[in-house]
Amino acid sequence: MIMDSLRLAPVGSVFPKIACSRCGDDSRRWDRIAGKSYCPSCIELLALGEAAPLIEKTERRRCAVCHHQGTLRYLTFPLHSRRPVEMDLCAEHLRALLGRRLGPHAYEQLRRQLHALGLETRELFLLHEAFYDAQGRALQPAGDWDY
Ligand SMILES: [Zn+2]
Ligand SMILES: [Zn+2]
């Protein structure tokens, strides 16, 4: 069975710089959720529940973590690659990814699939080693300021 819930964006796709759909910042290429652009500050506000929630129609695809059907597409530009990575995630795992609070099992699922594409988790901002230790334990979940 071909697992394509996490994949490189198709060759030849054009990804113009699109301003953040929430604040209009257009200084860089931002992550996209269901085709809309979000800068890191606006993702943080979403993760903290301080921004208007995402209301998007789900696609009939399977979550890259739990295989649940009904997903939103998350696209991100890895650090050293010009070709973005797309992943299909259910609402729960999209929230956990954005909030940097994936559990070790979920983190491992994504790490393994990225590895199959020749990518390391540290090349993806939201999976960076500052946010997870080697066992996939969340180190800095959004909103968790009580150290
Ligand atoms: Zn923004
Ligand atoms: Zn899921």
C-alpha cells in the first residue's frame, strides 16, 4: 500500500509568496493550511486559541498520523529544500502539530515518513529539535508557560 498522506509537493508546482491570510505579512513564504497562508505569529495565535478558529472543509484523505479519514492539508517549506512538503492531518493532529504538542507516537509517525522522503524533522520548523526531544517528547508546547 502506498502511503501518501505525507508527500513532497508535485514537481512543477508553483508556490508564489502569498501574504499571511490573517495579518497580511508577506515578508516570506509561509506555511499553508487548506491552501491559505499563515505566518508563524498567526499560527501561534491559532495554537493558543486566541485567533478565530480554522473553519475549512475537510478532504476525504487519511491523516498521516492516525489514518482517520477527513483531513486538512498542511504545507510547509523545509529549511534546505525548495520543494514543499504536504501532509494530510485530521483536526486533532493538525491542532497538535500547530501547538507543538504531538505525542511521541505521532511525532514518530511523521519522523518516519519524512525520513522516507529524505527529510529530517529538524528541517521542518514545527518539528524542530527545539520543540521535541529525540524521543518525540514536546519541549515547548504553545501556551505552556508554567515551567
Ligand atoms: Zn500572520
Ligand atoms: Zn490524526
